[in-house]
Amino acid sequence: KCVEEMKREARPIKIDRRLTGANIIDEPLQQVIQFSLRDYVQYWYYTLSDDESFLLEIRQALQYALVQFSARSKETDWQPYFTTRLVDDFGTHLRVFRKAQQRIAEKGDQMKDQAEELVDTFFEVEVEMEKEVCRDLVCTSPKDEEGFLRDLCEVLLYILLPPGDFQNKIMRYFVREILSRGILLPLINQLSDPDYINQYVIWMIRDSNCNYEAFMNIIKLSDNIGELEAVKDKASEELQYLRSLDTAGDDINTIKNQINSLLYVIKVCDSRIQRLQSGKEIDTVKLAANFGKLCTVPLDHILVDNVALQFFMDYMQQTGGQAHLFFWMTVEGYRVTAQQQLEVLQSRQKDGKHQTNQTKGLLRAAAFGVYEQYLSEKASPRVNIDDNLVAKLAETLNHEDPTPEIFDDIQRKVYELMLRDERFYPSFKQNVLYVRMLAELDMLKDPSFRGSDDGEGESFNGSPTGSINLSLDDLSNGPSDETVQLHAYISDTGVCNDHGKTYALYAITVHRRNANSEEMWKTYRRYSDFHDFHMRITEQFENLANILKLPGKKTFNNMDREFLEKRKKDLNAYLQLLLNPEMMKASPALAHYVYDFLENKAYSKGKGDFARKMDTFVNPLRNSMRNVSNAVKSIPDSLAEGMTKMSDNMGKMSERLGQDIKQSFFKVPPLMQKTYSDPDHCRVAAPIDDNVDDNIPLRVMLLLMDEVFDLKERNQWLRRNIKNLLQQLIRATYGDTINRKIVDHVDWMTSPEQVADAVKRFRDAFWPNGILAETVPRRDKAIRMRTRVAGKTKLLEVMPDELKHIIGAETTRKGILRVFEMFQHSQLNKRMVYVFLERFLETLFPQNKFPELFNKLHSRSKQMQRYKQRLHSTQAPSLQK
């Protein structure tokens, strides 16, 4: 019997390798189990015993737990987690971070360690927002973190293992330690490492080339001396290498340009470091306001630009002129809507359908609404304008059918008043709000770094883009040398085809002479480059607009050889006039722009591109009106049904059309008291009503954008219209299927192929080539700092220009850099990882009361205890009363 028993024990152990039902997942998962047991158990267990039964039990327990986990995952609907809860958690984390930054700024205590204070304040804000939980101990104390993971793994094993295996304390202990210390803790540490996140960001947008302008912006905006010193040291190292090269011929010009570029970067870094160390931080807005040399944005451009209008609206409210501005805006909306409605009416009449009286009734109600709110004796505030014009309008409204142009005369007078009256537009140009507007439009001149050694005495570089647009070579020696002579002419013209798009290219031969040398090169420009350059310099130097005339555009036959030769001749004449010594002498700063345009490099469109497209970004009020009317055109039957009832007031209009007209005409938030509650002490997705039949994933994403760019701080008119514009932008790009696309992407993310890929990446990261990876040594500080700069540059560069035009360049920069800064604190990153993990488990095990469990596991938080004490002390007096 003993021999038979020994033979049975010697038989090979059979293991069922099925785990999830998908072989592509099971194979890498089995390898993870095998590697985990080999490196965390077998290496010491075999020194004690050769009995394989214990290892088999551990393996079977792990596999049973994974089978149960897989079964739960298949039964779970992951779409709400990925489309709503994940985004909400990220947005809420960002909100807590922003509130913590604001609270530190309000304290203004420079003596404390900023990083440590930020972490303390962050968790202080977290408990105020969450109210039931605070994760400070788990994120700041390694001992408490290990204890939390052990407790969590024990709970998971209780749920996933059969009771008999769970009661086996020794086996449960080993499995728990493998999961908590061997897998979860290293994974969480890696995911919360700022350097790892920065490298991942760079990898994610690796297809985008680093932009010089974005890089210089990051250097100028950096408040981290470590980043600046790391960039400066690397630039000095590269400079030393370039100076050691033995070059001749054409290479010497390239090397010279590179050396000048590096010298300029070093100079910028030195100036920024000195300013930060001395505490003489300069507010660009205040500096520009005091300096007084600002770009001029015409009033008609301000009134049709979403970003600029916000600042003018705020100013008009301060001066009591808001009624004039809102009247002008409302009339614009009325005109567009009336025109569209009459077009719809005419098209329906052609089809034999008559809705004349109903349409005129709607327009009459809208026109009377405008009159009553702004021009009648009862209007408050009232638009003060020529009484004869107002009386004439009232007479027309009472006896004639309203037309789209009915308010034009009065609107023209109101525009002239805003333009000429010293209280309004002329004074606005001298106000700090105007300077902030220029910053948002990316039209604010930046201080250059050509001041004194201590960083003071800055002068403006003349750039209208708020960034460094000048040639580095010319900054260092070109324009300052009066002996430099520059000649250029278009030597040839060609037609290029790029991905099916045909355009003309002009070869410009450039000669530059000075006392010691002479250079010649060729550069290539398109007509759009000339146009952008012309827009840039004529807006910066207003006197040039009457002197320089750029050849006009031609829509058809613009690739014709004869036409191209004529344009070449006209552009040559333009260049010769531009390079005239008298012209340069009259506008010395013009040389910087000319040199930049003629340099042998790709031309970077800046502010001129924005100015050229400004007219396409019309007032959101107009956009909303056009969209309403387009929707009406596409559903004429619903319009007919909605207009069957005559109405004397806007409240009885058709449900779809009337509500949009009411919102556009009569709900002008700045004239009303703000009634919305402060959202800063609740989660980002809290305002969403799940009972409303709307697209929740899209709405949460829009709320996230609201949080990233801090749009709640803007006036409510702009905030609402930004939200509408973003929604229109998304729908214009993806159509109404955006939510379907989000859901489809979630399905793809949770498909067996993607899950298998994630398991393989985990396996290869922890066991490259089947060998347990050693702890990666922490990278050198200078490398980490340069990675931070590269990551910020990449993020800033990939932001689309359309977003800047909608919410403002400065707001976009601040939002992106705030998100990046949030990821530079490992303790805060851990908090976000643990929140994602907790929500994941709550979604996976909805019946197991995980929210209560997490509240209990985090109950030892010191911040939580202090919060409850403060809450109790504030409630005690009210209870006594």
C-alpha cells in the first residue's frame, strides 16, 4: 500500500489551464502566474521541501480566483465606468488640485515647502469635497499603504475563493502577499511616478515634432529653477560640441545658426533663473499695461470674436453700458433668425404650404420683445438713443410687418456710440481688461530678455504673437547692426502637389551683406505665407497698411502660368518696397519680421493666421441662430406643427424654435443675478441628472473640458456659449454619433484582444524575456527635468488652434499646464490611481458594499478626523439654539 501511494504521488500534476474562456488571454495570464510563483515562492520553498502539493494548492487558488474574476467581468457593463465615472473621477481630482493651488496662493506663505504644503492642502480639500473619505494616509505613508493593500487583497480573496481555501491561513497569506506586495504595489508605484507619466505623454504624442515656439514659451513660463538649469546645462553642452567642430563651406552657416540659437536659449534661461531667485517675478499683463504699446483690435472684430467679446462685455458692465452692447447683440441675433425664417417661409410657399401669418406672428413677438426690453420706457437698463428713432420704430412695429432690417438704424447709432463715446471703446483700450483680452487672443507683446543682468529693464521684442517669432541668428547680431544690407527677389515659380492639393511655390533668393561677410541662400514661400506675413506686419505697424499692397487672391485658374508670372512680378514689387532702406529706417522693429520671413526655414504662421481667420469665428449668438434655423430647414413638418398656434408672448412659441429664440434674445446672464450654486464643493459630474434623456458620456466630457480650462471663472454668457460651441465642434466633426463612437471605443478597449494585449504588456514589463525585472534606478534629476520640459512642450504644441480661438490662447495654455503640473506629484498621482481602483471594484462587485468598505479602510485619516471635528464644532452652536 505504501508503494502504491508513493507511485500515485509521483504521477505528474495535471493543471486545467482554462481561465477566461479566451485562449489569447489565458496563455499570457498563465505565464504571469508561473513567473509569480517561481520568483516569489519557489525560490525559497524548495529549500524547505520538495512536496509540490502546497505549490499546486496556491496555483489552483490563484486560478480559481481568476476564473471568478473573469466571470464577474463578463457580467459587468463597463460602459458607465469608462464613459462617465472614470472621466468624473479625473475631473474631480483636477478640481481638488485647482482648489488646493488657489488656497495656497491666497495664503501667500513663501517660507513653507511648497510641495509639502500642496499635498497637505490637497487632501484638506479632498475631504471637504468627498465628505465621507480621505486617502491621505494611503498616499503619504508607505506602511499604511501596504496595510491597505493587504486588507483589500484579503477582501478580494474572501469574495473570489471558495470558503475552504480561504480558511487555509498559510495559503491565504502567501497569495495575499504575492498580490499586494509583488504585483499591486509595484504597479501602483510605477503608474504614480511623475517621470514615468512624463515619458508616457511624450511617447503618446511621439508623431508630433517639437515646435520651437512652444519650447520657448515653456521656458519663459517655467517657474521651476531645476527645469531651467537642466535645459541650460544641455544647451551649454551642445554649444561646446558645436564650437569644437571643424567646418567649412555651407555647413558653417548652419552651425552658426545653431550656435546663435543655443546662445539665445541660455540667455533666456539665465534671465528667468535670476528673476525667480530674486523674487522679481513680472506680471506680463501689468507690464504691458504700463508700457502702453499695444496692438489695436477694431471694435467690429471684438464684437464678432467669442473671446474678445467676453472682456468687452465685462468692461461695459463696469461702466454701465451693458444695455447698449446687449441690444447690439440681440439685434444681430434677431436679424439672422428673421432672415432664415423668411427664407424657410418662401421655400414652403413654393411647395404650396402657407404659414405666412404664423411666421409673421413669431417675428412680431420677437421684435416687440427686443423693443420692450431695451427701448421702451419700462426698460431697465434702457438704451439711451435718439427719441425720434425710437418713436419711428414703435410706429413701424404697430402698423407694419416686421422685417430683418427693422432695428438697423438704431443698431447703427448704438454701434457709433460705443465706438466714439469716451466711456466705452476708447477707454476700454486703456483698461487692463483690454490687455488681458490681447493675452487671450495671443496678441500681447512679450517682454524680451535683453534687459540688465538682474532681469530688470525689459523691452518689448515687437512680436504680436505672445511668443518668440524672431530668428535667433538675427536677434543676436542681425538687426542691431546698421551696416547689414538685405536684398531679396523671387527668382523662380513652381507648382507643387502635396497629397492631392496643388499650390504655387515661390523661390526667393536672399543676399545679406555686412562689413565682414556676405551670405546668400534660397527660401521657399507660398502665397498664403505672404498673406499671413502681410497681415502680421500691417496689424503691428498700422502705417504700413496704406503703403504696402499685397496682390489679391484669385479663386479660379490660380495655377495658370500667365497668372503666376504676373503674381511673381507683383510680389517682387511688394518685396522691393518692403526692403527699401527708408521703409526699414521708419520702422526699425520691422527688420525682425522681414528677417524671420526670409530665413531659410519653414515659415511658422503666428498671429497673422489668427487675424486672417478671425472673420470665420463669428459671434456664438449668430452661430446658435444659424444652427436653429438650419435645424428648422431640415425638419419643415415639425416647424409647421410648432407654428400652428398664434402667440402673444415668447413662452407660447413652438417648443423647439421658441426656446432657442428665448435663450438667445432674452436670457442674457450678465443682466441677471447669478443664481447657480457654487460647484467647487461637489464632484464634476454632480450637475448631471441621470433622469434626463440626454447623452451622458458627451456631457461628462464637456464638463471635463469645463474643469480643465476653468471656464466657471469666466462670465456666464461666455461659459454657456463656449459649451455650445464645443458641442457644435464635436458634432460637426463626428456628427450625432459621438456617443456611439465613445461606447464603441469602450467595447473595443474591453475586447479579448485588447485585454490580452494589456496582460502581455504587464508580463513583459515585470518579466522581460521571462526574467524578473530589477528595480529601475531613478533617472538623473537633470534628465527628469528635461523630460518635464519636453512633455509640456509636446502638450502645448498639439493643442488645436480652433480651441485657442474658442476659449483663448492664455486660458488654453494655463489649462494644459495645470493638468501637467497635477501629474508632477507622486502622492497625488497615487490618490488618483487608488480612486480609479476603488471605482473599478465598486463596478465589478456592486453587491458587496465596497463604498462602505473603503470608507472604513480610510477612516484612520487624520484629515478626516480634523474635518469631523470642525464640522461638529460648527454644528454645535446651531443645535444649542
